[in-house]
Amino acid sequence: MANLTRREFFKRSLASTIAGGIILSGAEAFAREAAGTVVQPVGSVIDLSRCDGCKDVKVPRCVQACRDKNQNRFPEPVKDILDYWPQKKHEDWSKKRHLTDRLTPYNWTFVQEVQVEHNGRKEKIYIPRRCMHCDNPPCAKLCPFSAQQKTPEGPVLINPNICFGGAKCRTVCPWHIPQRQAGVGLYLKVAPKFAGGGVMYKCDLCYDRLLAGKLPACAEACPNEAITFGPKEEMRKLAHQRAKELDGFIYGEKENGGTSTFYVSSVPFQKIHQAIMQTKSKAKKQQPGIPGMPVGVENYLETPNGMAWGFVVAPLAGAFAAGYAAYRTMKGGE
């Protein structure tokens, strides 16, 4: 039998997993679980020793693939966007949609570049960044509008038809991943005078491609196989294997209580985080959408404030979900 590349191996593993009925849509997954069928989550390994930032092209291939795949889902706001009442501001990225050096509502992944000194020499590190797809995501658990969902397959999704752009998800995310675009979303229908709220946007791990047995666009586009994708526990084992080979380190296995994304690096992530923060501090102005990599960061849901907020949010989210369902029924399901 011919040798398979690592990418082809995991692509076939993913396809067989889906063909076997393990990766399912939300409702079907619930039905299968009720019948005793276990849904197997997926995950990814991002190997920083393999990423070179695609310096031969203007935009890294993973970033361009993500933009190409999702461009028809990017927000198109109204022309006259109102401020966040009672504040005199709103977040509008519609005239900055060309930016690819940070996370925005129009750019759901990007490649950070930092220089780190380790073992007596300076190294340039390239870090593909996007949603970590946490195991116990505070963004989904604490959204007062029930706009976010942790799927059985692993990806954390934002429903743009429900999201009010309150940005609580960004506040409780250790990496502040979701980004807000004003002038779009449900606000325009139910509270047009406060249209500045908008909708939050982030990576959904190409959920539609997963259900079709395909790799996420970023993983498929990477020429160096720096992004490997497959069953989560296989990805965890691969991360540990690569870390051992590199005499390196893993990020994402424990952070925020555990995630579906495992970074591997020969450089300690404490140094990478420090380099990111130093770069940000040197900037002349605030740079939203550029996350750090805090090691061992705590899950907000496990803090006293997070637990208290959870008790407040649960009934609000339930009431909103019921109200939205009634609204859709009145409007004929539009």
C-alpha cells in the first residue's frame, strides 16, 4: 500500500468517522445520544515548528482560504449606524475589511509574527490564530441571548440571527476572540434605534465542511501541514508526540479548562505570550483582535463572578430563546 501523507491520513480518518455517522448535526446528535450513540468530537494540532507564515505570498494561505470560503457570510451593515446608546461609539469594520493582520468580523483567522529569544538565540515564530473551540466555553454558557452553541462535534458556533452583539462572549473569552460588527442583525428588526449593537463573528471551524466530511479550509490550504485536523483524542496524542520530538511544549490542552485546539512549539509559550504583549505595548494605539497566549489561564465559569453570572444568565437566555421562537412563529419563520 502506498504511503499516506499525514494530511491524507487524517482526512481519510475524518471522512470515515463522518461516514460512520459519528459527526452529526445538533438535533440528530441529540437523538443519537439519547439512543446511546456517542458523538466523537474533533480537534486540531497547530505545529508552530512547521508554520513559516507563507512569506512567499501577500496573505498567508490559511487566511486567504478562510476569507474565500466565508466571504458570502461577512456582514453588510446599514449605511447609517447608530452608536451604542447611551455611549457615543460603535464598532464598524466594514471599511477595514481588507485587514488580515488581526481578527475582525471580516477576518476570522490570522498569522501572528513574533520574535522570541530562547536558548541563546532569537527565533521568529509564526502563530495561526482563530477561535480555540473550548471544551467548556464561557462564551456559550454566559450569552444572555443563547446565540452561541457548543456542538457535539466540537466547534463553538455563533448564530447571527439571534446575536445582539452584546460582546459578553468577548469579555469572558481569555483571548477575546469574537469581534463585533455594528449595524447588522436582530437589533435592526426589534430595536432599530439601538442598531449599534450588531453581531459577533469568529471562526466556526468550517462546520459545514465538517458535516460534509471535509477538512476546514485553513487546514486544507496549508502547504506545510502545520495545521492537522481529525478526531480530538488522536489530535491530543499527536500533540504530545510532536512535543516529545521537539522537546517542546503544548498549549490549549489545559488553558481555559481545555480546548479543541492544541498548539505545539519548541519555544515555551510563556515567552511567546510575553513577546506578543511586548509588541502590543509598543503600538501607538489600541490594537483589538490581537490575542495573547496566557499560559494556564483560568476558565471564567470557575470563578465566583462567573458562577454568579451563570445563575443570572440561565433564566434570561431561556426566556429570550422562547421569545425569539415566538417572534419567528409570528413572522412566519423568516
